[in-house]
Amino acid sequence: MTATSSSPPWLLDGQILVAQLASGIAEFAEQVDSGAPFRLPYPVNLQAAFDQLTLLAWHQGVAPPGSVVELLQLAEVPFGEWAIALPDAYVDPEESLLVHGRLGTICEELGSLRGDVAGEMRENFLIRVVIDKCRAADAPDSYVAFRQLLIERPAITALDLDTALTRPELAPLSDELRSAYVPAPPEAISDGVVRTCAGCGGLRLPLEDDRTWACEDPSCPDPGIPGPDHPAVEGVLWLRHELRTFITAPGRAELRIAERIRALRVPVVLWPGIDSHDLCVFDERPWVADVKAWRHPARLAAHLRRKLFTAPPDAERAYVVIAAEQVKAYPGYVGRLRRECPAVRPGQRIVAVGEAEFLRAVGRRAGEAR
């Protein structure tokens, strides 16, 4: 359904409505997770989204949710099963706002479009402090080590974190690393142990039946393989949610791409200039890349229209590289991204490509050089 000239003036664009709903659910979840007793009113964005969705349902002649509680129940249902049609909402039919009672990827991606979600603010603040410290000390190795730890160890025992902080490159960032992790949630503990996932290094949490344990990371490359169990008394820590979403998930692709480039015997630098972009390939006439792992190309396009990285003047080529998992999950991802964001079309300074296409281009240039 698309808003037309005959639509009532209160009919919100579907993307705005779903972003408002996603933000409201995230705010509500944050209140619940704080452990403080919940008191009405509901978060402003959640109540406003409920009101708008009710009006939209009446306009379409379908039954709206009867309460905010029913709206939260609807948030568990894939969008393709909603009776209410959402105009231009940038969502896939199988996506849902909540997955097993926890925030879905869409809540993070749509929330980040608003630019004022608390989680994004915390992530930006922490990373900015780390960047400033590393630049002041001229310590790019510290920044790389910091990012790698967050990517490779989203769950870690207190002892392992203490051990990591004895490394010379990480010791100056001990305060920031300790603030990046929080204790594993109570639901992660059963029979005195905390379960982890081998596919991503994160936690496995119980589903509704409290007997089935599943990886909580929707972007995990191999969620079916259990990782080691840790005694709860060891003090298992978990990376904050916003850091798992915006650092760990895309970071897996960044490390994988860098490893495959090195296998081609091509020089590559991770997060050059202490995170001015993600990858710099080749020493002479360098290529630079920003790696993205957003689930939906239209949501990424909206983000890039607001915030596209700046390619350095000496770069011969510049790319936005879409992680292989997203390209595989969404046929036509790169084509739609280019349509929605003209700034990354072929012929522009920065061009959007898939991971495989980027690696093929690197390989061709390396072969020509030999």
C-alpha cells in the first residue's frame, strides 16, 4: 500500500511508522531490562505508534490491536502475517520486531535511522572516546586490538577479560573495555552454567519453552553449533547490545574479508587512520572500503543518504561492501541499494558492491600486478 493524494493527511509513511514503533519497543525493553518496576505511561514513541497504527487499521477496514499489550504481541508476528498493510515500510514479510521476546535486527536498524536511540548514542560515545585516546597516543594497534576483541569475544569470562587487558596494546583501554561488557543476563544461566555459541562466540539463550537453547545473534554465521559452557561463578560477561549489533556483526565480515585478501598476498590494513573507514587495500593507489551488514537494502540506503563515509583523496577506488550473508539472504540486494541511494551507483566516487564482487576485483588487480 502506498500513500496517495487521496490519503488522509494523518497517514504516516510506513517507514516512519515502523521506525517509531521499533524505537518505542526498544525504549520499553530498556525500561523492563533495567529491573525497575514499570509504571505508566508507556514510552512516547510506543504510545504514538499504537495510536497511528490504530488509525491506519481503521482506514483500511481491519481490526487494530486492542491495547499496547496486544501491539507488543503483534510485534512477535512476521510482517507478512499482519492484517494491517504498511505503506513503503522497508520490511521483509518474514521479519518481526521481536524475536523470542528480544529485539529483532529491524529494531536496531530502524532505530539507528532516527539518530537518537540511546543505544546508538552509547555506542558512538564509547567508540569516540577510544578513537580519541588512540589518536592522542598514536596507537593504531590499540584500536585494532580493541575492535578485534569486541568482534571475536562478544561473550567472555571475567578472568579472560582481565588476561586480555594485560596485553600492552589493550591496557590503555581497560576502562573502555570494562564498560563495553555487562554481566550475562539471568536467563542465560541454567544448571549453574552459561552456554555459548561456536558460530559467533556469543551467548545461547532459552526460547519460550525454557528447554531449547539458541544463539541470540540473528546475524550469526553458524548458529547451530554449541560453544563451550562456562560456570556461572566465573562471572561471564556479555558485550552490550548496541556494540554486538553495530560492531560485532559487521566486524565478522571485516575480519573475514581482510583474511581472504591476505590469502591473495595483497597488503590490507584494518580500520586505517583509526576508523576513518574499514579497509585499505594495496599500498600504492589504494582501494578503501566500508563494510556493511544491514539486513535490508532500503534501510541501509536511508542510512547512507544520511551518513556516507568520505573517501580519502589518495584512494584510487572507494567501495561500500555488502557482507556475503546479506547478499545471500536478499536476492538483488546491491541493485536495490544502488536504486535507493544514487550516491553509491557505478560512476560515483563510492560504489556499492557485494563481498564476492569486491574480492574478485581485488584478485584481478593483484593478478595483473604479477
